[in-house]
Amino acid sequence: MNQIRVMRSFIAADALAELIQAEYNLEGPVRCKLFSKMLRTQDNDHYKVTTGNGEKFVVRVYQFDTRLNRQESDYLYEVDWLNYLHEAGLPVSYPVPRADGGLLSSLNAPEGLRYFALFSLAPGRPMSLKNEEQLFVLGREMARIHLASNDYVPKHERQPMNLEFLVDKPIERIKQYWDKKRADDLEILMISAEEAKEEIEDLLANEIHTPDGWGPIGGDFHNSSVFFTRDNQPTFFNFDLCGLGWRAYDIAVFLFNTSLIHNQSADLSEAFFAGYYSQRQLSENEHAAIAPFLTIRRIWQTGLFSMNDGLVGHTFIAPASN
């Protein structure tokens, strides 16, 4: 019998608990429980981990990745950078080392080798986009992460978020999956992509130089990936899209993810920028780059969701009819 291709699998929680207990210095018994999931195949799987003495963690099982062409070094970059930020006193969910000191593990799933890492659990609740104080704090801490990362020396290679990654490759993927019926949409998207790319290239060639405009960034800051405690202390998590990139792109992604510019009060976006500015000033080039980076983010995301196997299913299970 031929082996059938598996698009994605879910690791049994009890089996994962056994693996974690064997590899980490945690008091047993270790228990795992799968968090609620979205439907896209590119989503990573997250399990809540509880130990015998009541400690709680999160284990992330990374998806078998053929879309962004990630290698082991890409995941090692992420956990090493987060460990660096944690040691520098930044409020991030950080990797917990195994008994042998390693930060990244792997397992054999039906679809192929998958990596996983154990992280500290972020306390509190998701931030509110209506809370000016939380937006100020988020902007401030994003800037602190950018500044602290200026001194980070990567030990591992990771795909940089350059224009090839953000524009060229997504456009090629979109061309493959948009049929002739969407020719007009494709033409509009390609024109927008080229204009945004030219704007960024012009800014890069500008005589106004931003010394730390490029460096390690989160890549996907979102209001749902930072939790605040009751006294408004934040913890950032979910750095799956981190890597070397433009700080202005990091800001644009947050504005895009939250619709903070278009659908929210000006006071709220000003609170975010005030927090960022309290730690790091944006140059004229970075200011000007935010608008085309908003367009580029839309293009990148469209390319990501235009890939094959984009969804596990096409609808939710409906009640049975009589």
C-alpha cells in the first residue's frame, strides 16, 4: 500500500507531555492541552503545559514548513533572540531550556520533521485597542525591543525581511494561484506592489541615513499577541515572523494588524506613537516608509494566503437537518 500524503497532523497531547517530561527539568506529572486553533494549515500548534507543582508554560509545535522555506537555523534564531531579549529585561515570553540547555527540540510527525520549543506563559489578558495607556506602553516597549536588539549578534541564519521576501516572492506565488478571472485584480496588485517597492528603494537611496533603521524586529506585532496584567504590565509573545527587517515595517505591520490608522480614533494612534517616541525617534525616512510598508504588508499577506493547502477545511460543521 502506498503511503498517503498528510497535509498536517496534531500531536497527541499526552504523547507530547511525555516527551516534555523526558527532556525538561519539570516536576511531574506534566500535562498538555491543545489550545483552540484557527483553520489555516500554516498556523503553529500551541499546548498549555501544567507541571506537578502547578507551574504553567506553553509549548509551540511549529508547522512542517514548505511555504517560507524555513530551516532549523531559522527557529534557532527566534529562540536565541527571545532569550537575549529576556536576559536584557524586555517583557517577552522566553524559551525555557531543556535539561541539556538546548532551546529547540524536534519530533517526527507524519508530514515530516517538526520543531518545538517550551515558552514561559504570558500572564494577563489581551490588550485593548481602546486603552490609550496600554497603547503607549506597547509603543514604548516595541521601541525598547528595537533599541536592545541593536546589540544582538545573531548566532544563526534566518531569512531577512527584505524586498525580495516581502514583495517579489509573494507576487510570484499570487501569479500561480490567481486565475484569468482575476486578471484585473492581479494587475492592480502588481502596480501597487511596484509603486510601493520603488518608494522604499528611493528612501533607501536617500542621503538621510537611519543608522538603526534595519535590525531584528518582531515582524508581526498585534494587540492579540501582547497580554497586560491588571497593573498594565505587558508580555509580548508569538514571534514566529521575527528576523532582520526594517523598524518602520514593524510599525506598519502593527498599524495594519490593528487598523489603528483607518478605523480608530486619532488619540489612540497618537498614544502608540507617543510611547514609541519616548524611547526612539523615527527619522524622516522611516516616517515616509510607513505608508508604502502598509501596502507591502497587504501584498505579503495576500501571497501567504494564496498558497496551496491554505485551509484545513472550507466551513464549520453545521447542525444536522431533520
